[in-house]
Amino acid sequence: MTTPPNSTQPDRPTRSGGSILVDQLLIHGVDTVFCVPGESYLPATDAMYDHSDRLRLYVAKHEAGAAVMAESYGKASGRPGVAFVTRGPGATHASIGVHIASQDSTPMVLFVGQVPRGEQDREAFQELDYRAVFGSMAKWVTQIDDPRRIPELVARAFTIAASGRPGPVVVALPEDMLGEQAVAADAAPYSVQQPSPGRTDIDRAIEVLSSAVRPVVLVGGSGWSEKSSADLRTFVEHWNLPVVSAFRRQSVLDNRSDCYVGSTAPNTAAYVADLVKKADVVLGIGTRLGEMATGGFTFLEIPQPQQSLVHVHPGVHELGYVFQPTVAINSGVAQFAETVRDIEAPQDVPWLGWRDAAREAYLAGLTPPVHTDEGVDLGAVVSFLSQQLPDDAILTNGAGNYTAWVHRFYQFSRTNTQIAPTNGAMGYGLPAAIGAQLARPGTQVISFAGDGCFLMSGHELSTAVELDLPIIAIVINNGRYGTIRLHQEKRYPGRVIGTNLASPNFSELARAYGAFGERVSTTEEFADAFARAKASGGPALLELMTDPRRATPELRLEN
């Protein structure tokens, strides 16, 4: 006779809900947790105390920072990042990280404290309906009301977060449930479920691709690894295919490959836009073909593109979501890349000149224009870093016009070394750098932020100092919200309001936190300042004073 799984058995100890939860985290291979402590989940943190040799708990200074650190950790490690935040305000602070993980397809599990079960539905102190709050941005939202079900539901949370199109899962934990004693059977470690392409689908895709005269491969999404990127490179170089990366997915393919020809962006380079628009076959791998990847949905016609579209994506609901593909392939990127890696290419492909012209345009764009602006030339700084940093260096950034220089003049050569929010979140760079540094110890991590961007999360420099992480934060100080100012001048010229910033001296602020800090006022000063920052061996901040009128590498505002 089979014993019911939730019945009391002599060989199963009685544990608190918090202990059962932490035991499941260890079973699922979690060794890193980010949090801001809260009384609503104290039984869980108390249980972590007993496993501090196996489970590292890192305390951020704001729940948004904790969530971003977990999201970045998920990007850098390929495994679900994990964060704990308290109920109500803690949860809403963390929602930015959930939204980033959703739009960036990053595996993440956020555990949120909840009011005791007997007080729910009374608008108790800090009570929220988490299914309503997170339902539109998370892959799954659940609440565990019975400690005996913790193993089941946590295993499901990790499986959902990492499988198919990865994304965030939110798990609410009533405070009294975590403190309740129960007997529960542990789950087995979760497994990632990804679809593989069928033979018929591959044959159809290759048939369409072989008939092309002007093909282009558009890559993006998450789930890429060193192996899958190498498989992709073998395939596209064997076929001599031009490859465009989607917005902030530049590290999917080594930018030094002759097949890499550029990236989409909010203001995609004209040659890249023309390449996709004039292609007769578009092979989209991993990308959702969203707004940023398709020039605001203009590179392809809706609903039926003029190009033959082969769309490969692990999330079945993304296939035909906006654009109806000629061939739809529900497959993980790794499974597809491995399948097509060694498929023989046609002889004398007609598109070699098409690819070479695009590659030449990309290489020409790597040279920053020469300016006589005041202060530091950001193009020269990024080019210097592109030449000096090791191949495995990780660059993180938030949002703002300053990112245009990073995306355009830096060549990414290793997978998952560009960690940036495709949802355009400000304040991302510094906490993301912390998460990435902890995921990949020993790797050089550089964080970029504008002054407005840094002011949203600069307090996490305290976290970097506390952990003695050798992150170098580069803050571009132009005294304004540059992106908004640019749009303001375009739409309402001369009517400046709400876009000026009165920033502190960031280098002095860094020193106050206990980090290395230095202000750089000219381009010529940067190399030596960077060397000093690196030699400091700990957290460092370089404040670059740039011309406030320089809006983009090509555009300078009048005021």
C-alpha cells in the first residue's frame, strides 16, 4: 500500500515552513540569495542561518537593488536568480526587477512575504494581492498556504522560471505559514524543459534559407551559453550569413566574426535597418521580434512580412504573436543551434557580397567621430576599454543616451558579457554589476551609468564595498536627463523643464562609501585613472565629466 505523500512518517522530521523552504532551495542548487530583510519572512532567514556554509545571503540596500541583483545573476549564471523581499512596499519596490526579468526573459524566482493567513482579505498592514500585482509581468504567481506543499510548489516555480521562454516567478509566503511546523516530503532537483526542433521543421527552414539571395539572421533572447553561441557561429560562418543582434543582445555572437554586422537599437543604424528591410529571408533565432528588434515593428510588415520569415523561439506563444512566420519552429536556442551547426551550406552562395558590405559598414562604425567637445570624449573611452579589457569582461548598464556609445563602440566577444535591460530600466547598471560579479567571481565587471541613472541606485555602492567586490563603476556626468532632454528639444525646442540635474560630486560620494573615487575631466586623463581604479583592488568609481550638449555620437544640442 502506498503511503500518502503528506502523511506523518517516522523517517521524516517535523520542520518549520521556513526550514522546509530553505531545504528546497538547497536541493534545487541555489547557493546565492539576495534580499532586504523583513519580518514577514523571518522564519526563512532563520533557517538560512543553519546553512550559511552552503547558502550565501547578500543584503542589498533597497528591494529594487536586490531584485536587479537576482535578475543579473540569472543572466550571468544561466540559472534562476533568487531574491527575498518583505510584503507590501518591499514587493512593489522589487517589481522593477520582475518587469526586467519578464521582458528580458531571465530566469528568476522572487519570494515575497505575506500577511498571516487569518488576516488576509482585510487590507491588513502591508497586504497585497500578489496575483493581481504581478500577474501581468510574471510567468506564474502563487501563494503557499500549506507548508506541506512547499516542496511541490517551489519545484514548480523553478521549473517554470527556467523552462521554455525563461522568466520570473513570484511566490508569496504568509508569515504564519513559514513558522508552522509540518512534515513534508522533499522534492527532487528541478529540471529545465526546452523543446527541440523537428526534422521536418529543420528541412523546411533550410529549404527557405537555401533559396535566399539576401538573407539575414536576427539573434536575441536568453538561454545562450558558450556552447550554443559557438554552435551558432559554426553554422553562420559555414553559410556566410550576416548576423544582426537584437537590442542589448550583442554578446550572443562574437563581434569579431566576419558574420557579425551590427545590432538593432532605439535608433538603429541605417545600414542595419536596410539590411533587415531589404532581406528576402529573415531567420530569427531566440528573439521575440519585439519593438526594439524590429525598429518599432517597421522592419517587417504586420501580420505577413514581405520577407520569408523563419522564426525560432522556445516560447510557443511567441510564434506568430505579431508576425506570421513562413516557418515557425518551437525550439530552445541551444537545441536549434546544435541541430543546424553542421548542416552543409549551398555551394557558391549568392549573398557573400551582401554580407561583406554589411560587415564593412559595421567595422567603419567602430571608429568614434572626433569631437572638440568640452570634457571627456565617451567614444574614445569606450574604444579604449574595448581594446584593453579581457574577452570575458562583463559590461553592465542602465538606460540613457550614454548607452549608445557603449553599444556602438565596444566589441563583445564572449557570451553573456553584455548585461543590460532590454526593457530600458534606469538604475540597473550598478546592482546588476554586483549580481554579475557574484555569479562570475574573478571576472572584470564594469558598470556604466549616467548621472540620473546612478542616482537611482548609487546607494548599492555600499553593498559593493561591504562585499569588497572589484567592480569599476563609470558614471557619465552631464548634469541632465540626456535622453529626455534630447526628445524635449526635438519636440518642444527651447522649452526646457524637468530635465536638469543637480548632481553631487560622485567621486567624493564614492570615497564616503569607502570605495576608490576619482573625477576625470579630460579624455587624456582616463587611461591612468582607470589603471588606478583597477589597482585599488576593490570597488571603484570613475566620474567622467562630459559635455552636456553632446546627445549622441553624432548629435550635439545647441543648449
